[in-house]
Amino acid sequence: MFSKEDIKTLQQLNLEDGLQFISSKFSEGIVFSTSLGQEDQVITDAVFRNNSPIKVFTLDTGRLFYEHYDLLSKNNSRYQKKTEVYFPESSDVEKYMVEKGVNAFYHSVENRKQCCFIRKVKPLNRALENARVWITGLRAEQSENRENMQILEWDEERKLYKYNPLISWTYQDVLNYLEHHKVQELSLHKKGFISVGCQPCTRAIAEGENPRAGRWWWETSQKECGLHSN
């Protein structure tokens, strides 16, 4: 559906025009997954403010910060549009906690990735059923795993296009957009939490640390949960 010329066009368009271009290609099946972080608030604002025909959804892992729910409520109120919420299967969570323990993710990378799979990956796959384009808030400078990602990619496993409109944005670009459009943010960002995931798996970072250093801080892994693979 997308040609090389389409990709070149997307690379030249700004965020709002890029979303409009994507929407012009498909009459339905375009979805955006938000974690309510700063990058995702940028895209949420662009989608909702322009009444784009894009479904916005989020994953409630069951272990989020209170601030996530507060911001979700504020978004619904400000834009008068609903963000759909997907939850993990209760039977999966119960089995994991009975067999491995409430905080087993601290004990090994394998346990942590299994928890992420149950609470994030499986709900995401449900949310992406019948989707044709999945929009994300990924940026290349966030991690080594993301620096080679392209603005438009084919996800062979899920059989859909993955559109990363902010992939070449800097963190300052994100901050500039949020300020210019007066976009609401997680209050946690002002407390040193830049990349925010589940509450037990996220800490504030010190000045000069990589933005994702606060995610699964006890690990030396690639700091990914399995939602996005290169």
C-alpha cells in the first residue's frame, strides 16, 4: 500500500500533515497506542485536536502510577474524546502471581519479560487485531534498539504497518510541542521520571542519565518490554 515515494513524503511532512497523509490511505484500521508519556501526549493532541479518524488506546497493566489515571481522565475531559483501555487477562495474572510471586520480575530478566508479555504484549496484540497501521511515539534517541528504526516499517509478525512519526524528533522538539500547544503531561515528569512505565519498574533518573535508565533499573538488558522489537 505504501510506496517508496510515500515514505519520502512522510519524511518531509510535519506531524499533523503526516497523520492526515496516513489517514488518507486507509478508511479504517489506523490505531495509536499511548502510554501517556510525553511523546504520546504529543500525538494524542495532534490526533484529537484535528479530529483524525484514528483509534487511540492505552494498556492498563494493573500496576500503573495513580498519575496515569489522573492524566487519562484529564485527556478525556479536555478533548471530549475517549481513549480505549485494554487490560491483561486476569487468569494470566493470577497464574503468574501464584506460581512466581507478586514481584517476581525483580528476580530475573526472564520473569520480568514474562510479566511484560502478560500485562502488555498480549493486550496490545488484542488491541491491534484488524489494524492496518499502528502509530507509535518512538524516537530514535531513546535507546540503542530504536536508533535504526524508520518512520514507516512493516511489522511482519502482526502483518501491519508501523508508523513512527516522531522517530527523528529530539527530546527538545517534544518539549517545544508540549509548551506551544499547552498539552497536559504526567506530573511525574517534573519529579525526574522521564520514561514512565509500571510503578514498581520505574524510578526517577539523575541529571545526565539516559532517559530510559529509570526503566527496569536493576537490569543491564536492552530496556525493552517486548512491544517494540527492531
